[in-house]
Amino acid sequence: MKIESEDIDIESLLSGRYFSIPRFQRPYSWDEENIQDLWNDVISSKGEDYFIGSMVVFKQGKQEFGVVDGQQRLTTITILLCAIRDSFASLGEEDLAQGLHQLIERKNRSNKNEYVLKTETSFPFFQEHIQKFGPADVDADELFEERALRRASDLLAGKIGAALGAIDGDPSVATADKLNQKISKLTELRESVLNLKLIFVTLENEDDAYLIFETLNTRGKDLAVTDLVKNHFTKNMKSKGSVDSVKIKWTTILETIHNSSADISPDSFIYHYWASRHEAVPLKRLFPVMKRQITKSNAKDNLDSLVGDSKLYRAIHEPSFHWGKNEARVADSLRAIQLFKLSQPTPALLSLVRSHNDGIIKLRKLTEAVSAIEKFHFSFTAVTSSRSSGGISGMYSAFARRLHGAKSSQEAAIEIGDFIGKLRDRTPSYDEFLIGFREIAFTNDNSKQKGLVRYILRKFSEHHSYKSPVDFDDLTIEHVAPQSGIGKNSWDAQTVGQLGNLIFLDQKMNEKLEEKPFNEKKRLLQEDGYEIPLYMLNATSWTPAEVREHTEEMAKSAYEQIWKV
């Protein structure tokens, strides 16, 4: 492997070379902190030599280079130069703007205009809406990468605008002198950027670039597992024509994950994907394992599997995505699992949804298994806050792999049955459940468990077939003994907020009941056709003791019926 290096400043770097972002690179992803760091470097340099790290490229032609490392920095510097250029133009300094634009776009040997930095993944947005000098001629969709580029451009333009605005607000600068001061400030910024220095490292070919890419972690964002895996696929699936299948499929995966309203990431997806099909490996050690097992002979199949599973992964975490009306029970269980803030079951859920998607298991079996996970974690996680030593995660991963390997519906059904049995065996005892159930509460001053309380009240309403004049989402939580009574007649906040003192009502009825006595509330509810819990219906008074007894009755019903695995 031949490696050459030299010290170079940004102006020399951009004056005689053209750069392209290779297909194995990640999209632009610098955030505000990264951009602020670069801005600080520019301000600190004050037009003098200032070292900002290294840049690694490979030769594509005499003047053309592919960027291996330094893509994020080079892209951001280009955006900054575009912002300075546009500011010169806005001040009427066309020559200064055009002079700077020569480092962004210039004529090549064929006398054709060519951008110094060329990207494919953000085409045509980056070219038309950032690099181009003048208004854009082409509209462009703004996906996750384009949005990141837009944020960077707006942020840097804002910083330049603030610097120029400070001159306008400086009373010590004469009005007639303000324009010249602004031009001087922009010129100073330009010189600071162009004098930034880096070590320019050149490799002979693209094959060397793949190897270097896997090992580099320099200034900017560290390489994520996602970046390394993409690089590995690109290396093993060389494009044979004009269609870059790896880029297209990888973009599909990233868009599926990034466009989700759920809090999911490409790295977490790849981690759970692998755990659902192969052995569970810690994220930091995952790439070497994938690199060994994904070869040229199976790379296409693995990439296609990732594309398909990315949609299922999103559907698991975003129940409003993918699921139809006949699959509402599955979506409801997934919604509950997300409420419990769980990641342990994800490999198992991914394997279950995949098996259903592939026709290995029917909807009934999928519903049964996902419901069992929901019920188990209601007791294990939401109520008793039990902690696993690692056995739970191992159980889920092992089940996911066995289900993935099932060749028939019968094999899959056996695996699911064994799995549900293991969940049943790990369910906390009733005594543990009761202690935790008593502690669940909601008041206006203690609303941390409000989402869990709504979930529990809804499940009780569905179990007992309570009728409601409106959708569950429109119902509010009513305290039978009012919160205004806290601190009076033995009513403490925990008892008033306890589940035994809570019912679902629509807003209109909630306001109608207000501070009325217990028996008056019951009468009004019955007159309006509301169904209320039998325990409340039979009660003649409503005291803290009644609330505690009703809570224990609810706990028994919850454990033995509603959430029984």
C-alpha cells in the first residue's frame, strides 16, 4: 500500500483538485456542536496557519480524488465558503464573490463548469441549493441528509450574519464606514478559512481506501457500525454498471429508519437485526463478526434482508406504521411495549414479525406471542421493576434465532409455545406484583406514571367491556376522591392517586362531577348510562380504606386475568 502525505492549506487544496464522495461513505451528518467546533477554529486562526487535522483520499485521476476521511469537514468548509460568497454578493461585491466561487466551481480541462466537491447522495440539493452561485433552477426533496446540509448552511449563514450585524450595531463605527467594515470582516473570515492547514494523505487506489476507512477515527464523528457495514457491502458488491445497488438499498434503509417518529437509529437496527438471526454480540464487537460472516457470495442476500427488516423494525417501534385494521391487537401490544421503554424483546419481536411477514406463522400466533411479551413485561418491568442479570436478553435472542431457523409453521408454533412457557416461568409472584401495583399512582403533582395509568385503566375498561361515549384517547382520568382533599381526613397524595381511586371519564362528565360527594357522583354516572367498577357501585361510602381495598381487588384481577401470560 503506497501512502503519500503533505502539509497543505485549504486554498491550495481546493485550487487544483476535484473531490468526490465515494459510494461507501456515510451521508453528511455533522450536528451543531461539530459545526461550532469548526467555526471556533476559523475564528481562532485569525488568518494565520491553523492546523485542523488530516484528510485521506485516493486517486481517481490526475486531479481527481475520492474522499476516504475528512468528508464531513470538507463539506462543511465548502458550505462556509458558499455562505461567505453569498454575503459578499449581498453587499454588492461581485468580484470578491466570483473570486471565492472559483474554489467552489470552476471550468475543467474541457472548459465545462464542474464543482470542486461532488456528492451523489444529496444530489441535486447540495449542488443547486448550496454550491450554486445564484437562485436554484431545480427543486429537490429534503430527506435526512439534505435537512442536515440545510441546517449547517443556515447555521453558518446565521453566524456570518451575526458578525456583520454587530458592525451595524456598533455606535463607534461611522455609518459611512460600515460597508467597508463589513467587507473587511468577510475578507478576514475568508482568509481564516483558506489558511486553515491539514495533512493531506493520498492512497493509490480504491481498494486501499476500503481498508483505511475501517480503521480511521479522526476529527469529527467517530465511525458508526452503520458506516463500517455499508463500506463492507460496497467492497463486496462492486457496481458493474451505472446503477449503484448498494447505494440505493442503503439509502432505503436509512430513510426508513430516519423517517420514523420513533426514537430508533441505524446502529440499533443493525444490532437487533444481527441478534435476531445470528449470535447476540455487543455493539462494539459487532462489525468484526459481521465482516467475517458477510462475504461476496452472500452479501446481496444479507443486504436485501437488511432492507426488508428495516421496515419491520420501524413497524415494531412505530405501531401506526405498517399495521392494518385486522392487526390492531398486535399494534396495541407493540404500543404498550414501547410505553414500557423496552429494548430487550426487540430481536424476538423482529423475528416474530418477520416470520409472519414470510408466511411462517399466522396472525393468531403472532398476536399470541406479542401479547405474551406485553403481559410479561407489564408485571416484570412496569409493575415490579424487576431487573435481569442478562438472562432475559439471552432468552429473547435465543428464541429469535430458533424461530428464524424454523422451516415450517409447526416448528415455529413449538418454538413460540416453549418461549411463552419461559415467560410464564419468569413472571414475578403475586406478592411482588401486589406491592408494585399499590405504588402506581397519578396526581397533578405526580404525573410521572400518567401514561402507565391510562394504559391500565384502558385495559380494565376493555376487559370489563365498559361503554364510553367517546374514544379512549379522548377520555380523562377522574379522581373519585378529589385531589383537593389531599391532607384532609386521612387522605394522602398516594391514596388519592392510587389506581383504586381512578376511573376514565370524558371531559364533559369530568367537569360535571367536579367536587361532588361520592354518592352524588355515582348517581350522576348511572343516570347518564356510565358503567362504573362493581366495587364502587356496591360501596356506600368512599374512604382511604375503600380505595386501598379496591386497589388490591384490581391487582388480583390484573394478575390472574387481564395480564396473565
